[in-house]
Amino acid sequence: MTDQEIFQRLREILIETFDTEPTRIAPEARLYEDLDIDSIDAVDLIVKLKPLVGKRLQPEAFKAVRTLQDVINALQGLIKADEAVTAGND
């Protein structure tokens, strides 16, 4: 999954779930300051992102997340880690 695909899905979730104004959504947008995503919303966001990774997401993976690009990077890290484990089991 590419960064752009993850960003598109994030964008859909933010618009549909949090009524975020599309013009405010950019990779450098800060979750709390720019998008009004609080800690409760962040949990909802993690739940909505689970299908992208195909497994339960640990909140610890998102502790350092501040921007949408951080979310994309965290998800890519989880996807790559999962692929490495799967490849190692072949």
C-alpha cells in the first residue's frame, strides 16, 4: 500500500467520521491543532484504520504521532513489519 493510498483513506475517514473540512487535510496537518482530533477521536481513527493493516493496532504505535504524515509513516511501519514476519514464515 502506498503513502498516497493511505492518505486517501485517511482523508475519507476524516471527512466522513469527523466532518473535517477537506481543504484542511494535508500530510503536514497536525491532528490536534489543525484538525481538532482529540485523544478520543484518535482512538476512533485507529479503529477505522485497522482494516488497512489487517490486524489490531496498538495505541503505543501512535504515541509519537502528531501529523497525518506521522500516521502514514506509523501505518507503513506496521505494514512493513507484518510483511517481514510473513516473508520470514515462508
